[in-house]
Amino acid sequence: MGKKKLKSFEIPSGFFLLGLLFLIIGGSGEQNAINFSGINAGGSWTTSESLINAFIFIPIIIGISFLLLAISTFSILFYFQQKNASL
């Protein structure tokens, strides 16, 4: 019975890990934008501020969404397990 309870928390754990991954990607968004916009043979180039913001804020928003999803699914699963345990 214990393994079944732990197995049900795999989905919130996955959402949590995806959220952390996207937050890490967003944290290095400026360097990712520079690498994405660079020309292989070019000596110098400029990266627009809007591209840098997109590489920073979009992954951070997705990461926060995954973290909120992890919290909500964990809360719902925990509530139902506590409800079933008290019966």
C-alpha cells in the first residue's frame, strides 16, 4: 500500500522538476539569447533587448506555472489520501 501512495506523487514531482528546469533555463536566458542570435562566421553582432527578455521571461513564466501546477496537484492528491485514510 505504501508504494501505491508514493507512486501517486510522481506527477507532482515531475511538474516540480520541470518547473525547476525552466527556471534554470530562464536564469541563463541572456546567454542563451546571445548564442541563439549569433552568426557563426561573424565577428560581432548585437542582440535585441526584446529577444533577451523573451529568452528570460517566457521560461520563467512557464517554470512558475509548472511549480503552481505541482503545488495544486500535490495538494489535491494529499487531500484525497488523507480523506481515504480517515475512513
